Amino acid sequence: MKLLLLNLGLILVFLSCAENKEKTLKVKAIPINGKIDGNIISGPSVLNDPDRFVWGGSVIKGEDIKYHMLYSTWECGDSIPMFKNSWLLHSKIAYAVSKYPDRDFKFQKIILKGRALEGDSTAWDAQMVHNPHIKKFNKKYYLYYVGAKDPGIQPKGSKGEKVSKRNRIQQTQRIGVIEFNSFEDLVKGKYNRSDNPILSPRTRVKPNNIILPSPEGTKPKPDNIIVVNPSVVKRPSDGKYLLYFKGNFYNPGWRGIHGVAIADSPTGPFTATDNFVFDIRNDDGTIASGEDPYVWYHKDHEKFYVVLKDFTGKITVGKPGLALLESLDGIKWTKPDNSFFMKKEVILKTGDTIKVDRLERPQLLIDEHGNPKVLYSACAIININPRKDGTSFNVHIPLKTN
């Protein structure tokens, strides 16, 4: 009888696990409290700053029951280059806080800058810091970010001799981390900052205009030329830390590709694998271009999910927007029945729907079950690239899940 009950229990557990793995995520955007204000959306559900560009933001709930945002920002104005150049030359990471997860975030201070502004022009992150991604592991906070520096004018006759300063900096982007115990410590500057990047590219393959190229004939790895857009998750099955990143491929045109690095600690050392992840293919066999992955583990569904920007609509099989993929092991990714996470639009409580030019750098607030509750996204209504007037913002969109 005991053996029968044991076998029955094992069968029920198996069926429950199988049922969880068949579940898929369905998300609906809830209208936000905001209004059109010239070329931006303003209001409680938006973070903007007339004196700075505001871009991607990452949020976590603190032990003080407040919500803490780290976001990319930098000065704007006539003396600053246009957006497409200024983020690489001047990006910093700022800190904002709110009592609410989806509104009323207030700027506190700039907490991280390129180290050249602190007197060290030789550091790997001397020029800029960007792409903040905040996580908490083992009672400590970890802020992952991208840094870069200018390696200087390249030798005559090299593949990099004609590369501009802006593009030299772009081609040196790598991933680092700061570790801290509390947000009070962060504000006081009490944190451990990595002296070296925790992940750097293994290959540098590009037909032309490339600094420090790999030897001819090198086959590019997923971490080719750059590693950016960090997203880190702890894998429940073995306790490993998975760091997802974007690299660049040129064949011959540009496309963003993604890989994963693995470590035993949140601070590394991370070892990049040769696996291409989120590798949805175009008709010609090339990887569909995407970027800005946010990866998390859904405890109830017992699977990983990722939301990422779909440049062309090839991932969602629809119009460009934010796409959703899923995985059982964090390495092999597939499309769920509904791979469209969100359109490039913002819905207001007034009933208006605002089509936007940019909706990217998605970061999520996840509940204890694994359900996304709020999407934080860099946003611009108009083409932001030629602008100098800070017409960018971070929008906080509450989500309803099934």
C-alpha cells in the first residue's frame, strides 16, 4: 500500500511539473497616468528631465519597501552632441526612488560615472557607463552595467585607422558590476566596483573599420567585438549565474546576436559559451536581429522567459516591438504560442494610444511567483537620434498577467 501511494505521489508530481511547463505567459498593458507634452509624455508614470536625456532604467524593491531605480542619463543641450553620439560620450547612471512601483520616481543623484571624470582615464570604463541592470543575490545588491573607453587613434594602415572616436568607444564596450549592501551605502559611495570588466569579447571580426581585429580567418563567437545589455539570472537547477549579453555580427550588414556566460558567483568570473541564444532564424538562415534582453525565471511555470526588442518583426512574426521567448534550461530558446509581448505604443488613461518611435531597454519588476508586474522602458515619441534637447524618457507600464 505504501509503495502504491509513493508511486501515485511521484506520478502526481510528474504531471504537475509537466503541466507547469505547458503554461505560457500572457501579458496585458494597463493604461498609464500621463499626457502628451510636446515631443514627450509627462506625468507620474514617466521619468524625464529637461536638463538630461533619460534612457533605460532598472528597478528593484528594497528592504525599506521602497522601489529603487538605476537609469542611464546624460546632459543635453546645444553644447552636447546629438543623442546617437552623446550616449557613448557622456552616459552616466543615476538613482531615483519611489514609494510606488509604477509612478512618482524622483531623481536623487548621479551614482556612477566614467572613471575619467574621477581622474582615471586609463580605466576600461573611463569614458561612459550605461545599460544598468540591478539584481539582488544572497542579501547583496549587484548593479551590472556597460562601460567603455577611447583606445585612441589607430595606426596608419590598420583596419581601424579611419574609425571615429565615437565608434572607437562603441567598439570597446564591455560589462562590469558594482556590489553593495544597501541603497544607503550606494548613495554614500560605499560599494565595490570591478577594476576589470567581468566579461569581454573573445573575437573581433568585421570586414573593415574595426579596431584591434582578430587574426584573419577567425570565426566570430556570440561575444563578437562588444558585450552589452547585461541580464543576469540565477539558474535554480544548479545555482549557476547566467549572464546574457549582445554581440555584433557583420555579414556584411550589422545584426545583433546574443550569447550567455556562466559563473559560480554574481561577480564572476564569467565564462562565455559558444551558444547562440534567442536564435530565431530568418528565411535565409541568419539570426533575426534583436537586442536588450531581460531574462527571468518563472517559479510557477518552471521555465525561463526573455523579453527583447525585435527590430524587424521576424521574432514575433508581426510588426517590430517587444518579443517574448521561453526556455527550460536557459540555453535553448523557443517561441511560445504568443511571442508578441508589446507593441511600440503607450496607452494613456485618457483613452489615447500613442505610437512611439522607440520602446526599448525593457526591464521588469517580477513578483515572487515569476509574473511581471511593471515594464520599465526607454521611450521616445519621435526619432531621437538627431536630437539635442532631451526628448527621451523612461515609461513605467503596469502589467496584468493571466
